[in-house]
Amino acid sequence: MAEETNTNRDVRMRGFTGRALVDDALRWVDEQSKTLPGETIAFNVAHGRVLSGGVSSPLDVPSFDRSAMDGYAVRGTETEGASDYNPLGFPIVGESMPGHPFSETMPPGTAVRIMTGAPVPTGADAVIPAEYATETGETVEITSTVSPGKHVGRRGEDVSANSQLFAAGRRLRPQDVGLLASVGVTDVEAVRRPRVRLLITGNELVVPGNKRGEFQIYESNSSVLAALVHRDGAELESLMRVEDDREAISQAMCKPGADVVLVSGGSSVGKEDHAPSILAAEGELAVHGIAMRPSSPTGMGGIRQTLVFLLPGNPVSCLCAYDFFAGRAIRRLGGRSAEWPYPQREVEVGRKIVSAVGRVDYCRVKLNDGRAEPLALSGASILSSTTRADGFVVIPAESEGHAPGTNVAVFLYDSE
Amino acid sequence: MAEETNTNRDVRMRGFTGRALVDDALRWVDEQSKTLPGETIAFNVAHGRVLSGGVSSPLDVPSFDRSAMDGYAVRGTETEGASDYNPLGFPIVGESMPGHPFSETMPPGTAVRIMTGAPVPTGADAVIPAEYATETGETVEITSTVSPGKHVGRRGEDVSANSQLFAAGRRLRPQDVGLLASVGVTDVEAVRRPRVRLLITGNELVVPGNKRGEFQIYESNSSVLAALVHRDGAELESLMRVEDDREAISQAMCKPGADVVLVSGGSSVGKEDHAPSILAAEGELAVHGIAMRPSSPTGMGGIRQTLVFLLPGNPVSCLCAYDFFAGRAIRRLGGRSAEWPYPQREVEVGRKIVSAVGRVDYCRVKLNDGRAEPLALSGASILSSTTRADGFVVIPAESEGHAPGTNVAVFLYDSE
């Protein structure tokens, strides 16, 4: 924490006297956000979910020796010498289809017609692909040699019974779900998705679609936060809109049922900024005021098991505070990587990026000819700065910014 | 196309005599997959969707001059000379709250208490932040000077009325949805999501959770494909499982209602591989057999307006063929970037990656100490090769592979 904190005094209309360091606030987030417990879910809705326990295979895959090609099962040694100039003929004694094997032992000197995935008959040890074989009546002529074992998938070669498929913490890929299916695993234990409540305050706000008075503004933070929460793997527990009324905010903040409450607006030092003192009274206001721009009025704390983030109402501040702190907590609760889901790219600075020593800056940049340039109009209230920008640069507290020609890491808003 | 194609002859149990080049197949995909028409959707479900038309703002944001800080509205020139050693006092004549402005003209020599986002009163032109002000009774003492315009957000500075917010083709970010909300736009025209049918064939297949006979295998491709289709922004029109029966497959393939039909299994030259000849009979089999490994038995074509992809039943081939061709078509239909949604990273080759000239290889690799090594066991049927791998390398047709120490682009399966 910074040398002086704001968590034990009422800062309304007095201003912050000291601000927490971003790194200290991040440390608090990491201490408070431990992976949630697991729940049982069906394998076919498990894509993207994080395993809370390891998964082992109950069976061998394949569970029998199978053909890797369409063609003819043979004894490999019997094909020696076969070529285009010396085709060898084998009587076809039957066929093996997927799910319908050739049930006898294949006699020496014969072949069995076989399809990809079908069981290789007892006696056979190789498959000659259809490309090198011509059927004439009851006989197949082959024009190539195969060594024993060729084009045969051995029992258990993909997965052997009792081996571990995935360790706890694995975020399941599409093919992971397929592997679970292929061993017949129908349920897995996955980290429960965090339940997030959005608590939107502000008497001046109007829900889009409703009539707006001259000095009212359309409420936009809930749409941004809902999308971010969804992106980070959480589910929306509820969306509550309340007046700037102490009792109403307190009730909405304290109501059980959410792992995380995101309060938009009323987080700062204004006369109507009730949220910080409510949080301090009902639970713990651990951080209030952070040495960063935008989002300096951000607060965070907890009420019993629920993490509460006080996000500034200014839309850029709200987005930035979510991404720095609340999103990180949500991803960690859900067992995901704490890191930003933004692709990172090293680029040259095209125009000076200015910051002040002592605070972290979140600077929206545009890429012009592959060089990063800060947006001219980029106040905390200018939401279009985040739609016109290609991404952002984080300037650490100890830096004054980046000079043109130097390299800087840009986090890209779009992942493709 | 390659010198000889397989689209006009029955290749069952004869093998492919020529294979299309990957680039030619990709060209066919691009020719056939044009962006779908738009549909009207609500702004609050628009995150991740692609706009089919541009969106302009019906209003200015802000729609009035507003305060960017909590503090006191003043005339900037009247604050000249204020400092810690020379605090200046201003009588407070009222307050402006968000949604509740100070309705009169502010007299010279006075101040109005103001909150972030509240309208700046007529007469005032700057805001002094609460940090530099102390209220005593009816007066506020300020200890800093502000120039006119400071901490005031001008009407229209974020968005001006009638300006374009987004062009057609924009994939909406969380903050884009917020910008739509902030200008009161409740509906947008977005590219319709492609409707994808999964058609799973194979008599040997058992749905996980059901009883499996000794030579049956659990069906896994539908789970992988459903996850991939969802990832690529499409919706599952239906999941149909049919016997290896010509009539049943034909009916399922031809039934209207899907933009894309993905057929899993029965795409090759085996005796029970009906799908290619059905597609040729009912529509067009444009490509069948591709010079690549795995997935060489892939086919594609169309029946009226529906694109049909014949994906090999082997799970790795199915995944690979989806990613090369079907996923590309689906992303293009949905207006997304055709490119793979896999992050790409340049890494050094740790162990030789072997390929054959004349075919494209999809080689699963593991990163060991940051160096790419091909997986030892990586046949088309070994699904675990795609779960053990960190990503894959594509070796072009003209290359024999990559020697240790050279650099290669790895596509990472995980995006974080």
C-alpha cells in the first residue's frame, strides 16, 4: 500500500490523500481470489471450462487392433516381392467393417477386405491400402509390399486404460472434449463459473430504449461489463440498477448469491459516492484510490465471501478498472490464467506517449503503419477512445512514457 | 485443381488417382463463402457479432458540457493566483448533480458544487477538483488555479451527432456495445450467424453414456465439431446421427435449413463411403481428395445454397479438415476474418519436422524449452496427439520439412 490509505476515513468531497500502488492492489486481488470449488458437468458442455480434478481413461483407445486405411488385411510377410510388375493374388475370405469384424482367424495366404477403423482379423498383421490393390472376382491383386504392423493401429496406442488424460487446471480445448468422448467419459469435475452481480448506480442514467431527459445520459457500463464478464468465463448472477440511495445500494451490495459484485459509479469522493463507505461499514474496504490514470477512484474489498469492486462511472475508467482488477479476480476464481486475454505485440512508438512518474497509465493507441500513436482525445469519459484505438499501452509508475522510435508492448483489443 | 480430379468418378475401393492442391481447395472455399445477409439484433447481445451495415450516432455525446471531476464549477479566470499560500474564497450558490443541473446562470465571483458527469452551469467554464478545495460554511476555498475549459467535457467531444461510429464488417468489442448504448442505439444490423448441421455417420459408433459393444467405438467428432462451430461464431442447426445407409445419409444431407453441412465419416474411398457420390448426385462434388496429411480423403461441394464438407472420420483428420476448410467457410459466412483463431508464434525447431514434397502436412508439435518438437505418435487416428501437443506447424507442399535450429511458425491451440 502507499504510505497513506483512504480506507478508514470518509473521503467524500475531501479528495484522496494517498493512493494505493497498482501492484499492491493486484497483490490484494491475487490474495483474495482463489479458484472456486468444482461442480460436475456433462462433457459436451465442457469446452472452455477448467478442470478442478484430473481425468483418467477407463479404457484403451483403440480397444482393439484396427485398420488405419481402407484396403485389405494381410500377413505382411506374405506380400514380399509384390510390385506393379509382379502383382500377387490373395483369395478374399471375408470382410471386416467398423463395428462388424471378420470373426474367424484369417487363413494363411488369404486377405480380408477391411475399412478404416475396422478390427484387424486374428492372423492378419498389416493392411495393404486400396490404392495398391485391385479386386477381380474373389481375389485381390496387390502391387506393393507391406511390412507387418503397417497401417494397423494397436490397441491402446492412442490412450491406454488408467492413464491420465488431463490434469486439474486444464482449460478444455475442442479436441479435449473429443478425447473425453472417445473414452466414454460423460461427466467431469470443472471449476464452478464465478457468479457476478452488476450493480449500476447513477440517478442521471437512462436505460437505452427509454426516453431520455435533456441532462440524462444513456447507461452503457452494464453492457460493457456484461460482455467482459462473459468473456472471462463468469455468469451474470443479476443486473441491478439502483438509485443513488445509501440504503438501496447497501441492500444490493450485501444480498447473498454472488461471488463478485461490480458496482459501477459512485466510487469516488463525490457527495453522492456512497459505495466506499457502505463497503467499509458492511465488510472491508481494502483499497480505495489507486495511483493510476484513468480509474484512480477505484475501490475494492469484500463482504463475507463476496469480492466487491467499486468501478468509476466514467466509461473508460470502468473498462480499465475492470480489466486491471475485477477481470483478473474473475479469471482467477474461475481457474483461468490471470493474464489479460488481449494479444500482445511489440511495436515501435510513432508519437510520444506521455505519462507521469508515480502513476500507472492506461494509454489507448492506434497503430499507424504498424507504429503506436496515442489517441489525441482520450479522457476517462471518452468511450470512443477505446473503440477508435487498436489497443493500449501500460506505462509503469516509474516511467515518464515512451519516446518515438523506442519499442513498446501493445495489448490489442481485437484478438484476430 | 491437380491434373486429375476425383469428382466425376466413383472412387470407392479404387483409391484416389489425383488429389486437389490445398491452395485450390482454399480458393474454392473462398469463392463459395460470401458473407451472409444481416439481421436485426439487440445491442446488448451484439458482443462478438459482425456488423452488416455501418452505424451512425443519432446524438452528441456528451449532449451537454459536463464536469470531468468532482469539485466546484468556477470561471477559470477568477482562479488566477490561487495557491496553498493564497487560498481564494468563493460563495457556493448551488450544486449540479448528474441529472440535476444548477438551473440558473452562475453569478460572477461564485462557485457551484459539481459532481463528475453533471452539467456545467451557464456562466462557469472550468471545474476545480475537490482535492484543491475546502468547504467552510457557505464558501469554498480553492488552492489552485484552473484555466478556462479545464476539467470540462464539451458537448459532442466523445461522439458528434450523425458521425459514423462503426463501419460494416466491424466485429463488436465489449466497449463497442457500450458506445452503442451511450448513443441510445438499441438495435443493429449484424451478419446472420451461419447455421451448421452436423451429420455423423458410422455404424460402429456409440454415443458416450450408452453401452458399447466390444468392437464399437465412442463417437467423439460431434463434440469436437460442435465446440469448433461455436468458437467460429456459428450456431448448431442440428446434430443428426445416421446409419451408413445411402438413403438416410442423402436425406440428412439434402434437408433444407442449414448454411453448412459437416459430414463426419464416410468421406473416403471405402465400400461404405456413400457421402461423396451422394453429394455428386444431389449437387456438386467440387473437390474430393486433397494433397495433405492428415485429411487427404476430405471432400467439399454444395447442394443448392448449402455448402457441404465431407470430413474424414478419423478424429485428427476431422479436426484438421475442419480447421483448413470448413471453419474458414463458416468464419467467412459469418463475416469474420478467414484466418485461424490460433495465436501464432515464431519458434526454433528442436527436432526435425519431416514432410513429403507434394503434400501439405499438419504436424502437431510440443514446445520443449520453447523449441518445437514433433510428437512421436501422431497418426490421423491418434486424437491424443492434439491434446498432448501445444500447437501445430503447417509444412507447405513444396517443403521437405524443417531442420533443427531453423525457425518455424507454430499455431498454438490455446489462446492464453
